[in-house]
Amino acid sequence: MTPNPLTRESEARREGSCIRVYGIPILLTAVFCAVGGYLAFLSYEGSHHEDSKSQPIPFCSPSLVRGEWPTAASSSSLSEKWTLRNLNRSIKVPASVPGGVYTDLMAADILPEGDFYYRFNDLNYRWVAKEDWSYCTTFEVDPEMAQHQRVVLIFDGLDTAAEVVVNGVVVGETNNMFVRYVFNVKEHIQESNVVDLEIRFESPLTYSTRAFEDQLKDYLVPPKCVPKDYQGECHANHIRKMQASFSWDWGPAFPNMGIWKRWELTGFDTLKISDILFTATPTEELPAKPDFSLRPGWNVTLEVIFDSALESGSTEGELEIFLGDVFNVTTDATIIAKDFEASKTVTFEIGQNLVDMWWPNGFGIPGCRALYDLNVSWKPKTESPTSSKGVRVGFRTVELNQDFVDPANETLGRHYRVHVNNVKMFMKGSNWIPAHILPEMVSEDYTLELLQAAQITHQNCIRVWGGGIYETDTFYEIADELGLLIWQDFMFACSMYPVNQPFLDSVADEIRTQIRRLHHHPSILLWAANNENEAALRGNWYGTASNFEKYKADYKKLYVETVRNVTQSLDSSRPFVVSSPNNGIESEEEDHVAKHPYSNLYGDVHYYNYLSDAWDWKIYPRTRFASEYGFQSWPSFRAMRNVTTEEDWSRTSSLSYHRQHHPGGQEEIALQIGLHMHLPPGDGTEKTYRDYLYLSQVHQAVAVKTESEFYRRGMSSINSQGEGYISGALYWQTNDIWQGPSWASLEYGGRWKMLHYYVKKFFTPVLISLYVDGDDLEVAVINDSYESITGMTLSVVLYRYDQMEPITYFNATVDAVAMEANVVARYNLWDDLKLTEHCQSGLKDEVDVCFVVAGASAGSGEGETLISTNFQLLGKPKDALLQKASVEVRSVSGPYLTTISNDTFIITLSSNQVALFVWVEVDDPGFFSDNGFLMVTEEVSIEFYAEGSTTEESLQQSIQVTSLTDTYMDESIARVDREAAMERALHPNDIRNLIFV
Ligand code: BMA
């Protein structure tokens, strides 16, 4: 029988997630060695019981308990009540701390139009950001508090421009959301043990406008404003605040204010540990091929940072250090303070065979991420209280290798390749933006859900992009646990920035705060000073060319002399790059503003091209590292209907244009849909609106698949110009900030877009990738693991769109060579696949009659394992000989227990025709084993992993299935015909018309 790779894939995937006896999945207990409470909901491929039996995990650290670490020698117990009021006191409501103005006003029913994201509420609620707001509380402190040598108010984060007032006296001012502020309040506490604390926030719009105007008296620091499509606010670059809070091309403006992080009033007499910086260097050279059982020795350097009670001078005591149950030491320490801060460096060696190495996702022992509790206590010689802090650390090295690709010919450029534990690896991942425009709205569970969705889809690297926030501690703890390497931008994006001294000082404080806080996380791969500002300067995005030298000097002052210097003074263990995109060493050699920041031969590239055919691999650059690329789509109808009314349900509605912040975005989506499929009219019916949302996701999924596979295919070779050795593909963007069109693969709320299902397939460790080059269908095998697979069976099957039986197929025996991408088979469309013979239908081109699916498997008989499947359309679906398919739900059964979800359901679909991009949706939160797939058999079963508990009935009630021909207006359109499509109403802005003529 002709093999059917697509059907076999879904069965194989089921095998991977649970074991079945007579079709009933059995609950399997996941074994993790270093997971805290976060991983309760999901486990992943390779983590089930069988694996853990066959691969015991003797070396991993014991399960670690996430806990509250005692942070203060003596702190008041504050159960205070807060009030929020505006300047003229017309509004006075209870407030939450930590929190923000918007959420407090919402909780107090002051925002009557409902949800922040409902329809035009971003505009309706803008008034909030234009006012000044005060947070006030009154509380009593223990009279003993005032007896301490030093009494301080510590704010981990105030957003943003504020005065801190204690008992009517201003004790400090803030203007940087990312700085930890410490204010001395001893004398105020001494006067009274009843404390009136008030934080007076100035509107960030007022603050940044004033800063912009002050700056303008000297010279303009552009841009003057965001594009008007953003529906945003101007001058975010003049305030150290989440840059996207003034709007971005995927998000709304909610310029928040508030006490957004933890605060405390605390007193102490000697030292209080604030941060622990952790560096581990192996005592032996690590092998270039991974050995997951290797347990080398490590030289450890700890830098313990203290708040000091003394402004200057020395304090005697002991430092006690515990590294899990692996190592402990107590050492006498003399600690010298300066400006009420102190630090102490301690070094020690961990012998061989004591700790496991930390590896990124896809490497290491499955299900095991080796993390260790590190606890440091300060015990002063005097009677004063001790101070302790704990962090969780991992043992690993990171490097960004930039060797010449050919030392004999330096003109061919340099690598830009990540090595972890001396092992080179391909970075597969995406770019993270804030998960909500109001940080206080993001729960730990939601962060976990999003990052798990990245891990499940084989991602090993997430770039925290520079226009958002330095993420929460929880975010990085989860990344440590999931093995997601974090490319950490500093928060500067798409702008020029001021360089007056107070601004630079504040930036230096910011960098210090963040590096001290984040340094110990093994997940953090590198620091990058800004997003796209080298490219902006070189490319004159903001009209800086006429004064280039001035802006360049400013650029260097900020990112090189300030950000880089502070970073490197605190962290020599990680790579630092000045910008992304950037040419790395080459940019440095070109005095930090390279002639060609987008060079394919150096560093990383951001590549966006919305006007060419996005499904054509030939348009993509053979860069060293694609750190940003992508296409927009809309989220699901389920997401949109939560925040819209019927009148908005058209791609041409004012709401659709209001949400589309990317200039020309609507036209670009329409163009790309129109290039490949039939663009539905913007006629205001629910059906055409839903079709449009669906088609935008099909476009995006196939486009990003095409581009990502192209990058992976280029991992191990270069062309004669030196292009190739591609070492990373981080698509833009992981997650959404609200319900609107964006590049995200996960929509707001966590539901997977079609792209996310494709990510799981195109980032699979061993991938077969098909592409057409001239008259040849090429089959490449990409293996980014260190295990070769020899003797795989490759099946390439030719189908016609108008019948389910395959036409012909080819089998070949191929190898997946470790860490290589190779073309393993080539089939001429005419001589081998014989399109002329097999693919005739009236006047249709052969490529519109047939398409190809392929699969590769290893082993045979019972032991056969499916490695990867894929498909390649030869023409455009809009011209294809597709027959109207009725894809129906044959059955829903469950719940079953699997390692992925306690509520797993099996959904069986049937179809009477070949169906493209079969898309299954339910109301219940969760995700499917596969979605957006091609159906070439009459029946296909997939699994649904519910997030909460649900029932067959509930799923059956809401389940909906769409395939491509459902979006065709009537059956006849399946045969068409550009004319008919064009006649349908189009928004005047749709440039797809231009493309067709
Ligand atoms: C890149 C990013 C973001 C932007 C995205 C999509 O430039 O750095 O600034 O949102 O492209 O336009």
C-alpha cells in the first residue's frame, strides 16, 4: 500500500505523548528532577514514565522548592491599605500594591466602558495617563524600627516619575521604572511611628513631553512621535519606562503609573544582602560534542551585593554559603561599604562529579534541568540580625562564537553562533513582548503557559525584546526550568535616546539593578544593548543623517560607554552585543555603526518583506543569524469577539483599522492572502470576517514555515559569497499583548494560532524540508541534534487535489547527519514525478493539480518511528484543483489522562475530499496535537489537551472545523479565476489589485 505520511504522523505523535493499551491512554507520571511548582500542568515529549525508566536520572539535583527567601534583617510587617487619588482629588479609590493606576480604577468601577481592551477603550481610557496620581497609605511601625542604624524604604519598581513623600517630606524622586530605589527615612520614623507614605506620580505624558521639549532646546532627539497608525503617544524615548506602553505596531497605548513591584520599609544595623551574582567556569575544557553525563569541576565566583547601614567603612562578620547539599562553606569576611552599598566576592571550587550541567531545551537528560539552590547568609560579628538570600543556579557556559568562517579568507565574514557548554547549537525560538500592556495583569500561570508553549514547540531561545520590560523573576525562573536561553535586550528600541548626564546616570543605575537581579539565571545567554538603533542610525530612519556624527557620538556614549561598560564591569561571563541587528565584532571594528548592519556575513539580521511572495523561499536572506522575521495575522474569532461587536466584524471596519497599528498592515495581509488564496470581501458578515481571520493565519503559518525551514537548511554550508552557516532563527513574535493583528504565534490569552502548530513541526530536531528549485523538488534533512540517524526511510508521495488516493510515490534510504542540513533526494517534477502524465486537468497547470507530502521514519516493523513529515504545494492554492471539502467531526471521546493533560480528548475528523489547512477550534482553553494540517485521508484523529476540566459534550457544542474551500464563496470559486475574486468588494486600500494586473 502506498504510504501515507500525514496519517502516520498523527499516530506517531500520539505514541509520543502517552502509552495506549487497546486505544486507551494511560496516565503516566512525569519525572522531573529540578522542577518547582510551575510544571504541574504539562510535561513533554520524552518525559513519560518509559523514558525515565530507560534513562534513570541519578545525577540531577533534588526537586527544589520555590519559596520566599528572607530578604531583610528586620522589616516591618505591612498590611497597609492604600488609596489612589488624582491630583484634584475628584477620584479617590482603594488601591492595590504592587499594581497600577489602570487596574485600580477598573476595580473601583471608574472605567465604565468595561474591559481595557474592549473596542476603542485604549482611546477612551487615555485620560488616565494624562493625570497625575497619588498612592497613599498610613501605617504604624514598631518603635524599635527607628533604633536601627539605617532605616530605608526600598522600591523594586516605581512606574515611573514620582516623588516619595514620608510624613509630608519628600524623601526621594524617581524617573526610571527599571531602577531599584533605596531612600533613607530614619529621621522621619524617629519622629513618629505613624507613617504617612505617599507616592506622587506625574503623568508620564507630561514628564516625557517636558523632557522632549527641554532636549529640543539643545537639539532634537527623534522620533518626534510614533506613526499615527499606532494610535499612540509621543516621546516614549524621553522617559525610562516600557517603551511599548506609549503604543507599538502590535499594541495599544496604556501609559501606566504605579508601584509596580514589591516595596518594603526595613531597618538594619550592618548589612543586608540584596543580590547574588553567580559565575561558574569549568575546571577542564568541555568537549565539543555533548556528553550529558559529564560532571566536570567548576570554579565558582559569587559576588554578594549588600545594602549597607554604614555609608562607608568596614564591617566584620561571616558569610555562610550553601549550595544545595553539594557544598557549603563559612568564611570570615571584612566587607567595605561605599555609598551605603557593599559587595564581597567569594570564590570556591566544586569538585568533579558533584553537579550536573545545565542544558537548554532539546539537550541534556530528558525531563531533567539541573538547578541548585544557592543560599548565602551574612552573620555580623555583633549581635545584629543575620541577612540571607537564596537563588537557584545552574552550571553551564555560554559563548557567542564569532570566528572567521574561513580563516584563510576573512572576507567571507564571521560566524555568529551560540555555544553552550562548548557545544555549538542552532538557536530556534522567537521574540517575546510584554504579555499585557499593564504588567500587573500578568499572572505567573500565564507566563508559564506561554513559555511552556515555546518549549513544547522545540524552542530553545527567547529574545526578550528591548521595547518592553525586563521580565519578572518568575519569567526567568521558568526559563531556567524549561531550558529556554534568554537573549536579553536592554530596554531601548527603535529610537534615538538622550545622553544628558542625569539620563546616563539613570541608565547606569538601571543596568546595575537589572544585572544584579538577573545575573544568576543560567537561562540568560547574552546581553544586547538595544533593538535596531544601529540600523536606524545607519539607515536614517529618523532623519538623523544631516547630523550623523553627532547622533553617532551619542549612540556610542549611551550604549558603548555606559551600557556596555556597566554591563561588563558586573558580568564578564556572558557575551555583550551593542545592538540587534548588528555585525558583532565587525560593527565594533567599524566604530559601532557598521556600514551594513544587515550584512549577511556578520552578526544577526532582522528581515521583513511583506510585498514579495512570502511563500517563496528564494526571497529570504542567507544570514548568519535571523533574530527577527515574520508576518502578521489576526487572532481567532473567539479572541476578537470578546472585545468587539458585530459592527466591527469586517476586515475593513474602523475597528479593524484601529487595531492595525502597522502602517500598511491591512493591505499587506490582504496582499499576501490574495497572492495565495481568495481574499474574502469586507462585507460585514460574520462568515467572511471569520474566513479572513483564518486565511490571515494560513498565510502567516506557511510564510513563517517557509522562511524558518530556509534558515534551518542553511545551518551547515556556505555559498561562494560566504553566506550560510545560519545559526539561529528567532521569529517575531512569541506572544500577543492584546487582541489585534500581529506577528505573534500565540494569541492574547494563550490560544495557539495556526503558526504555533507549524512551529512545532518546523522546529522539530530532525526535520525533512521540501522546496522547489527550478524544475526540481528538493528534499533536505536537517538534524540539529548530535545523534546521526542512518538508514531512514524517506517517502515522497504525489497527490492530486481532486482525489484522495496517492498518484505515485518514491522511497529512498537517507541519513540525518548530526548537526548538518543536507539535500538527500531530488526529484525532477517532469522526469521523476511526471507531472505531465499525472497532473492534467483541462487548462489547469500541472502544478495546480498536484502536490507532494513526504515523511521520514527510522527503524522498521514494531520499532518504526516517524521522524518528520512535511508537505509542498507546487502552485498557489487559489489556482488549485481543490474540490469543495466537507470536513466533519466524526467523534469526540474522552477525557483520558495523558502526561500532557488530565483532560485529553481524541477528536476524529472525516473528509470527502483532500482538504488544505484543516483548522479545528473549540471554546475550551487548551491545544491540539496538530492543527492547520492537510487532510489526504478520509479520517484523521488528533488529540485535544484541555487546560482545565471539560467534557465531550462541551467540546462537541463548540467545535468548529474550517478548511480552505470553506472560505470559497461558492463551489464554482474552487475553479477560479482571478476576475471573480477581484469583483468582490475590496477596500480601496487593498493593493492586491495591483498585484493581479
Ligand atoms: C521589529 C521589532 C519591533 C516591531 C517588529 C514588527 O522591528 O523590533 O520593533 O514590532 O519589527 O514591525
